[in-house]
Amino acid sequence: MDSSTLLMIVFIIVGIVALIFVFAILRIFRLWLSAQLSGVRISLLQLIIMPWRRVNPTTIVENMVTAHKAGLAISRDQLEAHLLAGGNIKRVVNALVSADKANIPLDFKATTAIDLAGRDVLEAVQMSVNPKVIESPPVTAVAKDGIQLIAKARVTVRANIQKLVGGAGEETILARVGEGIVTTIGSAENHKAVLENPDTISKVVLSKGLDSGTAFEILSIDIADIDIGKNIGAELQIDQANADKNIAQAKAEERRAMAVAIEQEMKAKAQEARAKVIEAEAEIPKAMAEAFRSGRLGIMDYYKLENIQADTNMREALGKDETNDSDDK
């Protein structure tokens, strides 16, 4: 590569850099001129060095013009500090303008704190002007008469800007409203009283100050719908009756098992007694033999005993036949 070619490349690079620099200067000058024409006093030097501080001059100038036209006194340093802290200066300025037009007391420091806390400050200001309606999920509760009621509530809330930082959100409001509905229905004597006057739920729940410690102010609580659910009292009674029946059946089975065990025990005792009788009867021939040998029993006495035994057996047989005949009749 010869020197002329190298020189040409250098001139091209220098020309491109100079062109970019000129366009940047023209853009900054246009921003400065726009600010001056809008009545915003900002130094041209500050606009030039803003990119070196990692600040977008266009964003700063546009928001300063918006604030100035709305009559708000916000300095360049305040906007740059909030932008460098990771905040959204456009949302902050728009929120301040909306609050000012709605006569809501809100300063720049509080607004930037809310924005850095992660909350949408512009939405909060709009909600403070136009209250928001939050619908609660179906809340199930049981009155004292055992009837289940399913209620739905609509909670009208307004943003409490002073408590946006550190205040609880919508989930806490809905949880507290649900708890209040359950408590109110549970303390009712019967479900008919609740169905006749559902506004009593709203009055009782609203009087508990459920918005304490939250980022909202509850304006009203309206019961949108109440449905009748199951008869929990009857189901509990049925379950209790089934449990009592099972307990009674278990006790009856226990008594039957005991009776069977006693019966088996008595049969065993009867068998034992029968064995003793048989054992005693086995001793009779021995005693008779001994009586013959000792002369205490003669042959005629033995025949008399045999006749008596035969007589007894015949009477027993006749008695069994008569019993069978009577059963057949």
C-alpha cells in the first residue's frame, strides 16, 4: 500500500468522524434551541457533556419542557439524578403534571421515591383521581344455622399516595375483605337474615378500617352476589349419625364376639364335665367287681340293676318317640 492510498483512507476516516461530530453538535444545538424557545434555560455546554455522564440529553430536555409548560419547577440536576438512579423521569414528570392538575399534593421527592420503589406513580395518581373497582373472588362462609353462603364483593378503592411506599397492595385488601365477610356471615343467626339485608355485611366490614397500613383508601364495599351453598349443618349431622352407627355396630360386633367366646368356653366346660362323667362311669364296673369279690353284692342284686337299667332305656326310647310324633303333628 502506497502513501497516497494510506493518506486517502485517513482523510475518509477523519471526514466520517467530523461528519458524525457535526451531526451530534447540530442535534444538541437543535435541543438547546428548542429548550430556549420553550422558555427552559439550560446551558449548551451541559447538553454537550451530558452523553459523557451517560445521560440522554433528549430525554432531559423533553421532560424539562413538559414540566415548565405545566408550571412545575424541576431542575436539570433533579432529573439527571433520578435518571442515573434508575428511575423513569418521564413517568415521574407526567405524574407530577397530573397531580398538579387534579390539585393533589405531591412533590418531586415523594414522586421519585415511589417510582424507585417499583410502583407506577402515574397509575397511582390516575387511581387517586378515578377510583378503581376490585372484584373479590367468591368467599364461602357458614351461618349459625349451618347453611353455606357464597358471597362476591366489589371494593372501590382510591390510591393513598402518601402510603404508596411501604403500604400493602390489593391482595391485602381482598384478604381483609374476605375475612370480614366470613366473620359477618358466621356471626349471623341464620342465612335468611343475611339474604334479606346483604348491606349489613358491607357496613360491618367497612367499619373495621380494613385499609389501615395499605396503599389504598377504601371508599365502599358492595356485595354483588350471594348464593346459597350446601347445608353444612345437615351434612355434619349425617356424618355424626354415620359415625355413631359405625361405633354401635363395632360395639355390637364386640358383644357378639364375646358371646361366641363364652359359648365356646361353655362347650369346652361341658365337654370337660362329660369326660369326667365318662371317667366316673368307667369306675362303676370296677366297683361292682370289687363288691362281688367282697360279698356286698349278689347275683340277684346285679340282675335287678340290669332290669332297672333296661327299664330306664325303654322309657327314654318311648319318650323320644312321643316327642317326635308331637313335632310331626
